[in-house]
Amino acid sequence: MFRTAELQRKLPKGDYHQQIPQLRQELLMMQMELREADFPVIVVFAGVDGAGKSETVNKLHEWMDSRWLVARAFGELSDEERDRPEYWRFWRELPPKGRIALFLSSWYSVPILDHVYGRVGLAEFDERLARIKSFEKTLADDGALILKFWMHLSKDAQKERLRKLEKNPLLHWQISKRDWRHWELYDQFVAAAERTIMKTSTGLAPWKIVEGYDARYRSISVAIAIRDAIRFRLEEAKTQAAGAAVHLPEPFPSESGLPPVTILSRLDMDKSLSKEDYTAGLKRYQSQLNQLQRAARERRISTILVFEGWDAAGKGGSIRRITTALDARDYQVIQIAAPTDEEAAHNYLWRFWRHLPRAGRVTIFDRSWYGRVLVERIEGFAGTREWQRAYAEINDFEAQLVESGIVLVKFWLHITPDEQLQRFKEREQIAYKAWKLTDEDWRNRERWADYELAVNDLVERTSTHQAPWSLIEANDKRHARVEVLRTLCERLETALAGQPKPPK
Amino acid sequence: MFRTAELQRKLPKGDYHQQIPQLRQELLMMQMELREADFPVIVVFAGVDGAGKSETVNKLHEWMDSRWLVARAFGELSDEERDRPEYWRFWRELPPKGRIALFLSSWYSVPILDHVYGRVGLAEFDERLARIKSFEKTLADDGALILKFWMHLSKDAQKERLRKLEKNPLLHWQISKRDWRHWELYDQFVAAAERTIMKTSTGLAPWKIVEGYDARYRSISVAIAIRDAIRFRLEEAKTQAAGAAVHLPEPFPSESGLPPVTILSRLDMDKSLSKEDYTAGLKRYQSQLNQLQRAARERRISTILVFEGWDAAGKGGSIRRITTALDARDYQVIQIAAPTDEEAAHNYLWRFWRHLPRAGRVTIFDRSWYGRVLVERIEGFAGTREWQRAYAEINDFEAQLVESGIVLVKFWLHITPDEQLQRFKEREQIAYKAWKLTDEDWRNRERWADYELAVNDLVERTSTHQAPWSLIEANDKRHARVEVLRTLCERLETALAGQPKPPK
């Protein structure tokens, strides 16, 4: 979920200073209009220590008119607060209509820390997240605009940040033992964060993950997202006043007007494998896979493989290298193309549910439910609300798979546009491959940039601890095939190690 | 929550047979239209054993075209099902677009029974309800029409039903030891049911509670509710096709065209108290209240009283009989009239949150958050979606109060229209009371029937185990005042008995 926020995105100083004057003016204008509006704006900040929450809030205060802006944070409970239900303190501090409140800490802080420190188990943590969800729903249903920013830093970047602050004689007082203890709990913290975002990122109160690595990048990202979301809502209010009837939640602007840096652009596309290494790797991992699947079958552990990727990225070839190693009774390959009549008459997830493997078997999906947030999103077959809500639906679906003990492995096979062009041309020329190339492939190619953003969103929203995406550099087919096999063996091995043998 | 379904509503045989032919025709026509429609209909039945679930489903099969109707039930897991995630069996059985599926048992059955039998604690039960909610949301967001009927019987009525079946030589095989064991667990079952309905009755998949006492009443209620909900959705689809853009969840028809029988109509309005008994009762309970509140103060137990009721029902008088018994430092009375500017600029619940008492104190609300589902509903100050969603918001708010240890006591003071008229006239004539009577009072009076239905809904949706409504027969002021005091003392006593003394 956070890998897309570990790309070390930066905004050069020049670009930054060039953008500021206009951005400030737009923010001020927007605030003036907001003052007359019929809704409050609630901005929640959360995330990794050192990722720049306070700095960003300070910047926003600098850029905006602070008379109509308040910052709030919650520390130890006061006597007054201790005497009342937990949420009393939050209700007190809600902004009235026309104002913006920036919450530096919020209803998220205590539940997350309690869980990270082990004071609260998973079930109670979920209960608290459910409470948060209905709290935010109550406010949003009534018109409040709720924006939530998760400021992220990688573990290494956080360490670097803490060290830097410690060394700075003016700032080292900011760093306490508590900060280092938090850093040691980084992995637990990120797991809790992932669960929080999955459970509380709703259409009415979405989270936006912001990379906190570069101060300029993060401040501008947040400011632009706030500006756009408020503008969108103000516009919407005008349309409504002019006669349209129904309030719609606004989409969260996904790239904030900054030049997009996607996770795919950070893959090392030069990775390759010599013929010898390929043959050796294939042999090694296929025989390992064969044994692992026998063991999995015996222990009734099922596997689901998802293959997604660009046209001509080599999905079919990779799948064949897997199935070769398996017993034909153990697997099925499901090609996902246009739905059948019967499938079209059901919810889009129905066709995937029906193909779930029995205990101990393998289902390989050649394309999958991710079509909803890829081709259906981009071609407009699914409406904005439909594909936006699909992330939560997919996470929920996959959580059910994983909780029932299924090993879920998801591959994105990545190639560069140049490599794809070459493969297309090759297909045109080789008779027995020509059928594989359609007009649609050429059309999809034209929308490469849209797809790349969609893939970035997909990884951000659905690469979870339980069901991570494996991004495979596939310009070199040999590297890709071995990498797929290696990953699959690794995941199966982990699953088998974690599961006791079944009773005879 | 279920008290409104224990009114022994009946439909006379004559009325029943008169309604059937037309109803059947309407159902068939509706089904024909539905076959071409773009959504499936999922009807879930749950409730108390013996409340007529199967009988109702059989009747629906008799009345409708069973080619486009399927009934589903889930028993023990099959091998196939055991091998896959829990929800696989439900996904398999979902109806395609244009069809109706009646689920006699469903995704609710196992979670509820597991909880009632103590195999699953509250936190895990809630987790499972959350899973149900997101399952239903996924289907409903995609267009499925989901209707859920909770068939209810009182504990006595269930016993009677089981006995009757046992005595019937043709039917006694239906009754097993298991049924009697369930009956013994009636209270746990109803508590689980209440939680289920509170947590899963959403705008997109609402529950309707149906009184199962009379076979004719319940079959017709369910059939009419199904007919109306599908018709509404079909109409909506036409409007959308004609250009309107957005899908709205339909309201659940609240009385199904049957003559309304409300819970208020079943109160014994002749209850009264002699002057002597009144004086004695007042003395007794006021002194008891005084002591109880001292103890509550010491143990830091707060109390919130809600007074709702008809105009001139005697709320003020009852409140004064309470405050007389309390130390002035311990309580505040909050009159809820038009909101202040500041209050109007916040969510409607904000004004109530801000007046929550500190530990050990009492807040008395003279009218309350229930205005949302009473006057605001009836006068149209709140839109349909707003007041419908308010039940869940209110339940959530009250759950937070109760969980934080607050004693919440809610009174509805009921008088008959005649009694109100007499009191209004009296007020007109007595100079020092005349100011209390406004034109609005006369206007409200004209909408008595609407209010009565709104009160019935309010009791059905918000009278919970944790925060029950006390309906007070108030035609006789003396009876009402003593009854209010008595109830309050009882609730405080229970709360004090359940709480340990705080550490010094």
C-alpha cells in the first residue's frame, strides 16, 4: 500500500517557488468563497513521525488566511474530557460551516497507537475503526467535506530524518527516546496503518497517501489536493442550487497536478538473464514448485494466482512455465475476457467467486477482477463511483480469500512501450502469432499513460501486507519467467512453513 | 426494538380474502416487468422460530410465478463448501438480474446462532456483522435490491406456537428438543437480533420488522412490502433512463397499506392515581431519587434524561418533580427549541454532545435529538434520507453514551387527542398558562396521525436493550409523574447495583 509513497518524489526548488504565488492566491480566493458555503472542511493528518505533518500544517497556515483556519491536536485527556464519552473532545472541536479545521492528531491517533503497542487486539482495533467510520459518515452525510492525508516515509528515510534532527543543535530537542521506540515499531505501525486505511477510506471520507520524503513536494501536494477538493465541492453546491438534486462525494484528485511519478517508472527494466541462468533457474524452481504444490495439496492449502500486465508482456508464457510444473488435476487456468451472458447478469465479482479452487488446488487467473480498475476504468465501462468503490470491494474479497487460508499471489508483468512496440511488430510478421494481435491492442497502447496511473493507484490501494503485488520487470522474458516462478515458490514456502500438518 | 411487533396485529379473514386477488395480480405484473429489469432482488428472512418464515415463503410461491422465483436455504456445509471461503456458498446462490431469490436462511444464520450459543464473543460477532454489511453493500452498490424481513414473536407467543404445534398430531414432528432449547435462549436471541438489526439496517439494505403473530397479517405485510419496493425501484429505473442521473436507495414502505396499529394505541390510557397515592408516591420516589443521585454522584455515574411527548403532555411538570429532588449543582435542564446560530452551523448532534454531563451529574433534555425523526421529519425540515439515516446516527450516539457508563432514560409522555384538546382549552382560559399555547400547537395537533406513526417507527428503531424507551400513560398527570420518578429510580438502582464503588 505504501510502496507508491517510497519513490523519493521531489519538487525542484525553482518549480516550487514558481508555483507558490499563484497557489496562495487560489487558496485565499477559495477560502473567501468557502466562508459563505454551507459545509465545514475537516482535514485529518496522520502518518509516520518525521513525515512532515506539522511542517505541512504550518505551511498551510502561512499560505492561507488563518482567521478561517484552525489547527487542532489532542494530547493527554483533560479532566473535563475524562469525565465524558471518548468522542466528546472531537465533537467539541469540529469546525462550523464555512471553516477549515486541520487535525494534527485526531480520532485515529489513540486507536492506532494502542494497537501498535499491543494494548488492543485486532478485533477491538477493528471495532474502533468501525466507530470512526460511522462518526465520519455522520459528518459527511450532513455535508462536511472530510479529507485525510496519510504522510508516509520509508523505514530508512525515517531513520535518516531522525538522525538528521538529532544532529541539528537547534532541533535535536524534538527527538526523544519515544521517537526511536516508534521507529523500532515501524513495521507494526505500517501494518496498523494499512488496516486503518483499508477500513476507513470511504467514498465520503477518502485517504490520500502522501510521500513525505521531500518538504516541497508534500506541502504542495497537500495544498493542491485541499484546493481542488474544496473547489469541486463549491462547484457542486452551485450546480445543486441551480437545480440538480443529489449530493455526490467528490473524487480525490489523484495526482494533484504535479508531474506523475509512478511506481512502474522506478522499476529497473534492464534486468535480464542469460540463457544458461534461465535454463538453470527454470529447472530449479519448477522442480521446487512441483514439490511445494504436492505438499500444499496434502495440507489442503489452495493457491490463487493473478496475472495482470501490459498486452504482450508475456503473461501466457509465464503461466505455461508454471503449469508445466504442476499435475493437471491440480490446477485450472481461467482466461478472463468478455463475460458470458450468465456472468453479465450477476455482480462482477460473481464470475471470480465461482472459480475459487477447492482445498489444495490452484486457480490461475489470466487477467482478473482487476479489470474493473484497469480497462473498465479507462474505457469508461465502469463509472467513476463504480471503479473507485471497487478498491474496497477487491480488498474485502481478497481478505476473505486470505483469511480462509488461500495463498494469493498477484503479478503485474511490466514492459516498456518500446519493448511492446517491438513485440507487436514481431507478432504481425510471424504467422502463428499474428492472431494474438488485435486492433484493441493498438488502441490500448495509445492510452499507456492512463494505464500507468491506474496501475499506480491499483498498487497503492490493493497491495496489502496480506495480498501484496509482485511487480515483475518483463522486458526480458527469461528474467520475468524465472522471477515469477521464484516468487511463487517463496510464497508457497512461507505458507507451508506457517501451517501445521493437518491431522491424519 | 421489538415491542412494536408484539401488538398482536391481525388481519380479519374477510379483509384478507378480499385483498388477495388483486394483490396476486399486482405481484405477477410486477414480476413480468422485473424480468426485463437490470437488477436482481434478494429477500432475506430471519427471526424467531415459529414466526412464520417458511409459511410466508410458501405463500409467496403460491401467489407469484415460481419460474422467476427461487427459495434458498443453507444447512450443514457440504464438502464442496467446506473447502472454500465462507461466503462462496452465498455467492453461488445469488439470483441473476430480473429474478427474485427468497433466502429462508442466509449469511445471518450462523453468526447469530454462534453468538447466541456463546461460541463467539461480542467483538467477533460484530466483525461478522461488518462482513455482512460490506457483502450487502457490494451487491446493493451494483444495483441489487435487498429486502430483509425480521419475523418476530413475543416470548409468550412463541411458547404458545410451539405448544400448539406439539399438540397437533400432523405437525408435532416439526418440533424438536432443539426448538425448546432455542426458546429457552429467547432473551439472548432477541439481544443478538437487536444488535444485528442495529448494525446492518442500512439505507441500501434495510430491515423491516414484521409481527409474526397472525399468519394472514404477516403474509400480506411481506408481500405488499416486496411489491412496493420492487415497483419503486422499477419506476426509479424508468426515471433514470429518462435522464435523471443518480441511483437512490428507496425508502422501505413503513406500513404496507394496512390499517396502522401503533404501539401507542395499545397503552392503557385509563391508568390513574388517587391524590393520596400520588402524594405518597411522590414522597417515596423523590426521597429515593435524592439518595440514589448522591450515590451516583459519588460513583461518578452520569445520567441523561430525555423527555419527548405530545404538546401539553406534561413534560415540564414531570421534570420539575425530578429536579425538586436533586441538588441544584448536580443537574442542568436543556430546553431544545430552535437552534442558535452557532448550533445551526454544526451537525445537528453537536448541540447535544456539548451538553453532556460531567461524571456524576444529570442532564435533562426537554425535547432532544429525537426532533430529527419527529418534527423535522413531519414538517419536512429534514429530507427523507436525513431522517431515515438519523435512526442509525442516534443509535450510534446513544451507544457511545451507554458504553461510557452514562445512564440514559428516555420518556415518551403519551396523552390522547381528547385530553390534549381539553388541556389546550384550559390553557387558553387561564391567563398565566396562555403563553404556553401557540398556533404551532394547534397545527401539530392536525398531524396527530403522522406523529403517531413517527413515534411507532422511533420506538421500533431506537428502543434498544441498552437504551429503552419508557412509554408513559399521561392522561392522568399524577400517574405520569410518579411513573416517571419510579422508572428513573429503578434505572439508577440497576446501574448502581451493576457498578463497583470507585477506588478512593
